[in-house]
Amino acid sequence: MNTLKGNVSHIKIVKLSEYPLVYFQLDGQHCLIAKHSLNFLADVENGMTLTAAGHFNARNQFIVAKYAVLGKTRIMIDMEKFQPSHFVS
């Protein structure tokens, strides 16, 4: 299993199905994710730093099996925006 690390760009949904196929670039390397793609769409946005584990296919595209966002995920950032800084009683 190979590992890539870099900044995410060009996130696109290639195929809508029970498990959507999502395309993205990781520092210029073409990547695809199907397994956990809905979680990926909730966690990642353009410009985030990501570490991905997977393998290369015959077209030299990186097929992601596992990923981890370095820093805060998009859902964590959104939750912080909507958390009140203090409760008013």
C-alpha cells in the first residue's frame, strides 16, 4: 500500500450511486475514492492537507482506501462556527 500527502484540489463527484465515486487532486496527483466517499465529502474541502493510503491503477490514478485530514475537518470547522461562545440565560 502506498501513501501520499499533500493539499487537496479539484474535488468532483464523478458518479452518483450508492457509493459515489469522487475525484480529487492531491498535489497534482489524480485520485479517486469510492469507499468512504460520503465521509470524504463531509470532511474535506479544497486547500486542506490530507494523507491518503491506497494503490495506483493502470491509468496511474491513486485509488484511496484510507485517508486522514491533517488539522481540522470541514465538519469540525462548521461545528465551531455554530457553537455559541457562551450561553445566555
